[in-house]
Amino acid sequence: MAITPFTKQQLLPQEETLEIARAKSELFIGVPKETSYQERRICLTPDAVNSLVSHGHRVLMESGAGVSASYCDKEYSDAGAEITADTKKVFSCPILLKVEPLTMQEVEMVKPETIIISAIQLKTRKKEYFEALSKKKITALAFEYIKDEDGSYPAVKTLSEIAGTASALIAAELMINNEFGKGLLFGNITGVAPTEVVILGAGTVGEFAARTAIGLGASVKVFDNSITKLRRLQNNLSHRIFTSTIQPKGLLKALRRCDVAIGAMRGKDRCPVVVTETMVEHMKRGAVIVDVSIDTGGCFETSEVTTHENPTFVKHNVVHYCVPNIPSRYSKSASLSISNIITPYLLQIAENGGIESAIRMDKGLRNGVYLYHGILTNKAISEWFNLPDNDINLIVF
């Protein structure tokens, strides 16, 4: 009788345990001071830092990074952050969090294989930026590209909500301007005709501008060429308002009567100019234009970029407010909203055992990656700058 070295039980196919528990990773996050012009926001609030530190992570912040968002160094150090005045030390962290994209000088300070999470602002980038990051084998994620479970872009949406709400409040301030304002109260007072507001665009910015204007008592008209967007806006507002597609005759009629016009249009590259200079000439003396679309060129022909320090100019007797990056004006609210989006993702990355595992498991986070170990993975960037790209789904899996 032949003697077998294995028992019958051992010869039967066995289940293989591939993974029992995923090892959690500890993050070391650097938060440098924002140096870009007019940028006042910060990615993490003291509460967010406290949450990260209590989960065993390290946060190194540059001294004064939160001052313009009304957070002092002491609040951050009390929350558990390490504070340093050494900028290079912050940029040497394995994970970098920034609101604005890095400058070329900052890219030089970054160590190879760093993970960068920031905005990308594609229209302001240059080819050299991506080449420099690629050379250092950087993995980079853009706020604008990260998707939620429902397929929406949470960072874009929340900042659009702020910009929309702010546009109506800014218009209300400008209407009482002693120098050139009409001295009108942005409200519906008994016996006084309500303020007339025209909004161009029925996206998130347009919806929140309409919501705020209605809340203040104004009479609102919204124009957009998408019936679907107009219908969705009506349903979301739960308040019937005047909506119309953009037709020059109807739009001109509304602009002649309005006290405030808010531009909230979006285009693929440059936003379309829907209000001509002639239309602006026909508007009331002292009327207010708030062009939120100025970030992508502006939808009023008379719009010119202004700053937070000198936000307005008068053209054809109409007050124009054309400041890009309106959310930065409300730096604390904007910082809170960015922090609320980014912090859960950071905790999730750590829980999943690092960025590699996190982007494998979360399709929405994976969508935010535009550079993976120096390999360009975003088609829009590739086409814009004529750079070779790869599908991240083919690299990661």
C-alpha cells in the first residue's frame, strides 16, 4: 500500500484567505500659506485638524496660514497641529493640501512622490507645470474633478452655492452705494415695488442667487437655454418664478426694467457673451451688474476683471462688479465648506491604507486624480496642452 505524504483532507481544495484586515496608514499632511493674489481661504479648519490628529495623523502648518480666513496659529496648535515658519519644511511633507495650485517656485520645493491635493484652475495653468510635477513623479488630485456618490462635483457645487448667494448680497450692498447707487432696499416693502432681478444661467450659481434674491423679497427672472435646467431650478426653489430661454428681444426687455443683473453662465472653454454692450446701454441708470462668470471671461460684453480691493467700475451709467473668485471674499465660510469636503476623504484614504488603495476603492476620488506617479491621467488636460495621457483605470487595476 502506497504511503501518501498528505491526508485526504489536505488534498481537498481549500479556501484561501486573501485579506483579513486592511492596514491603516498614518498621514503626514502639510498645509502651506496661500501666496496667490486675492486668495484668503485655507483647506483645513482647526476642527478638521483636531479630527485628523485624534485619528493619529500629523498636520504641519505654516505660521499664519489661516489668518486671512480668521483662524490664528494658536487655534491650530490647540487643535494639535504643528506650526512652523519654515516654508520648505511644510513643502517637504508627503501630503500637501492647498486651495490654489502650486506655483513653479513651490513645485521646486516639493519632494518626489509627494501627494498634492489642491484646485487645478486649468485655464490658468501652463504646460511646464504638469511637466515639472511629472518629472517628480507626483500624484496630484484636483478638487474640481473629485466626484460624489451621485456623480456631482461637491467642491465645485459648494463654492458655486457661496458665489450664487454672495452675488445677490453684493448687489444689495451696491444698490445703496451713496456715490452712484440707486438708494434702493433689496426687499419687498409694503406699498413699494419689489426690486427686479435678472439672472442669466440656471445652474447652481443661478439657483442660489435666485434663492437669496427671493428670500430678500425681490422679483426674479431667470434666463437659460436649457429647459431641463430651468425646470430643475423651478422644482428646487419650490417657488414659481419667471423663466425663459435666452432670446435677445425678451432679454433686452427684462434688462431695461431690472435693477440688478447677475451673470451665472458657464461654457466649455469661455463662457458665452449673452448681453451685448448695446443692451447694457439700455439698462437703468444706477442698475447693478454682478458678473459671476468673469472667472471664465464674463457673459456681459462690458465686463472687465476687477479686484476685491477695487471691485466696481461704472460703464454706461451701470455699476459693474466683476471680481473673480467671489468665494474668497467670504473666506471663513468657503474654508469651512472646503474643509468639510476634504477631511472625510483624508480620513478615508488613511482608513483604506493609503492613496493607492483609496483610489482603487473609490471611483469618485479616482476621478480627481490627474497625475498618478507622474503619469498624466486626465483627458481634458491632455487635449488642452497636447500632452500624452493614460487611462487611470488601466494603471490602477
